[in-house]
Amino acid sequence: MYPSLYYAIKDLFGLNIPFLKMIQSFGFFVAIAFLVGAYFWTKELKRKEQLGLLSTTTEKVLIGQKATIAELITSGILGFLIGYKLFYVAFNFTAFTENTQGFLLSPKGNFIGGLALAAISAYLKYREKEKTKLPEPKWIEETLHPYQQVGNLTLIAAFAGLLGAKIFHNLENWDDFMADPVGSLLSFSGLTMYGGLICATIACVYYGKKKGITVTHLIDSAAPSLMLSYSVGRIGCQVAGDGDWGINNIAPKPGWLSWAPDWVWSYDYAHNVNSIGEPIANCFGERYCNHLVPPVFPTPFYETLMCLFLFLVLWNMRKRITTPGVLFSVYLILNGIERFTIEHIRVNTLYHIGDFGFTQAQLISTLLFFTGIIGVFYFRKKAKVQ
């Protein structure tokens, strides 16, 4: 396992680059997932606009205004926060690379560095506004294409998705949350995919409506990208060994899988980022010296393959399904089936109603499945009426 890019580069290429310890493998692949998703989302919005399914909007923008006090204060505060941490890291770099998360979340910093960067940031904002200042500020109308909103939509999805993922994870692991509320909220680990999906979708739909983008076309255009982003994100879970793995698997590898490496069937997640499991023999001087005994199903790898396949299915269907809202409904159906299936071999908290046990993800995936079924009939009926 590679908890950070440092370990991956060292193992694969023999290069010792301490700086890379600050780039966590899971976070790296999550960032790649957002970028890849944004790329395909943009392509689909452009296609829909070319077909006349989406139209441009106009927005009034004030130009030529000098920097306001609020803008200077905001820039200064942002600069202070960055400088406060950046200078502290620069003077304690070795310790920072050994415990990146602890450094970022601690209240420690360099006050002088913060003040310096605050002043620089405020000055740069002032100079930026001075260059475009007019004798009299004026309002102009800007034409906006739907695809130009993807950057903002991606940032909104990232923020709302992270918030939702933390909320749903802590609801699922309430005892752990109550034992350490602050640590649970600030920790980079512990994310629930469905919490992120639900909150990000609500936030993006709200933003899209405000910007005049037809909601059904917005969510349809996002459907393939959502599936692909999830697939790429699961690579991060597999590479880092973040605890999102399967149940114990000591069964011998089946004959039909004889061509594949053993880890495809059963894996011990050696050097996993959470340091879960038993100590690895002769592993010294590292924070990540544990592996799972017995080994487990590598479910993140399975989900990467499953969702990549489902992305190709949705990408192929997007031109054939012409009824607005149906493609996103199909996405919900496929998402529900995929997640409900994989939950049977994943480690998760079980809830019980009598003798019937189920996970939070199985409950939500079932609801998404039936929501998708209802959506297909609803949007098709709506289209016929129109």
C-alpha cells in the first residue's frame, strides 16, 4: 500500500523525495476524480448546447470598481491563514512530512509569516483592481454558457460532498463520533460516499437552477461523470488502504481466476494508511507497519472495475436516451445495483430490524434504485404529456 505519493515513487522508481509525503494517495486520486468528472461533464454540456437543449444566459457584472474594504480584508485574511501555516511548515518541514494531517489540523503556525502574507495578499488585490479601474464603474452584460459553470459546480460538489460524506459517516459510526466529536469532524478519514453524493447533488441542482440551467439536462449530463469519478476515487481507496475493504477471505482462489494475481481475490493491505491489523515482521522506522490477518476481499478494486464499466454503459446510452431526466434515473438504478451488490462482501456497520440486518449503504442504494425506477416512468410520462 502507498499511504502517500512518497511511498509509491520510492517503491516504483527508487527515488527518495520527502516532499511527496504531504500528498496523501487517497486525496490525490479524489482530486483526479473531480478533474476527470469535470472534463466529461463539460463535454456533455457542450454537446447539449450544440443540440439546442441548453441555452446561454446573461448576467450583469460591475466592472471598473476600485478594491473595496471587504475585498482587501478578505484577501488579507486568506493570505494570513496561508502564511500562518506555510511559514510554520517551512521551518518544521521534516516533522511536517512525517505527520501532514496533524500539522494541517493543529492550531500551531507562524504569526509573523501570516502577517507578511496577509499584507502581500491585500496589496496584490489592490493592484489587481487598480489595473482595471475606470473613471466611472459600469454594469455590463456577460453571456454565460452552461459549460462555463462546471468549475463552480465542481467546487460546490467538492465542498458539499465532503460535508455530506462526513455527516453520513458520523451518523453511521455514532459511538466513535460521540467518543471524539472534534477529531471525527476534522479527520481526513471517514467518508461515506452516499452522503457526499446526496449533498453534492442537492447543492449543484440549487446552483444550476439559480444560473438558469435546465435541471433535467444538468443532471443527465452529470450522470456518466458521476460514475467515472466514483471509479477513479475508489483507486485511491485501494492504493492507500483506507479501511474501505471487504470481509475476511481465506477461501482459495477459484480456477476461473487463475490468470489473475492472488491479490485480486484476497489481499492483506500491507502498510495501509490507517495502520490497521497485525505488525509486519521486520518493518521498523515507519508509521505504516501493519497488514490484515486474515486477508480480505479488495472491494475498492472491484468497484473501480464495475463503475468504469457502468460509466461506459452510460456514456454509450447518453445519445440514445432523448427524454430529459431518464439518463440520470438510469444512473440511480445502476448505482443502486452496484453498491447493494458489493455491500455483501464489504466491512460496514450493520443495522437490524428484527432478525434482518442491513448497512446504511444498502438502505440508501435500495432507495436510489426505486427512485430511479420511478424517475424513468415519471420523466417518460411527462415527456408524452408535453
